[in-house]
Amino acid sequence: MNTKLLSIFAASALIGLAGCNKAESPAEVQHDVAEAQQEANKDVNAAQADAAETAGDANKQVADASHDAAQEKAGSAYDVAIEKAQGDHKVATEKCEAQSGDAQKACKDQADAALEAAKANAKAMYPDRG
């Protein structure tokens, strides 16, 4: 009796397992594949959108950094131009000391005019700094 009962359980287990691997109809398979493709496309599109947004943010950061660097470079060039003009002015006024009277005054006036012209030129070249 135990052998019959055991045989019945074994047969029902095999039938149950055979039912689990039952093939789906071609229409069901096609439907499942289409759903899977749609899900995959949604995932790919979302990933592409995220990548585009990240790239856009990175490009903006690079552009901002580049702009800041250009501003800093222009500022430095302006500072150099002003320092050079002031140095040239100092040298010119020292040379004027060799003269006397009206000639010395005219020389210093000319040095002052050259300084103002150099400052104006620097401001014109770098309007954001002057």
C-alpha cells in the first residue's frame, strides 16, 4: 500500500512539474516580448535623458569656469598695464629731475599726461576692470 501511495505522489509531482514548464502560445510570447522591449526602451530613454542633463550641467560648469578664467586673465592684464604705466611714469619723472624751471614742469606734465593716457588705454582695453 505504501508503494502505491508513493507511486501516486510521485506521478502527481511529475505532472505538477510538467505543468510549470508549459509553453506559452506564440501570441502570449509576442505580447511579453513587446512589453519587455517597451520597458527596456523606457529605461534607455530615461538613462539618455539623465546623461544629457548631466552633460549639460557639466558643460555649463566648464563654460562658467572658462568665463571666470577669462575675466581673471583680463583683470591681471589690466593690473599689469596699470603697474607698467605707473613704473614708466616714475622713471619719466625721475628723468625730469635733471631739468630745472619750466622745462622740468613741462617734462613732468608730459609724464603725467602719458600716465593718464596709459590708464585710459588700459580702461578701454579692459572695460570691466577700469
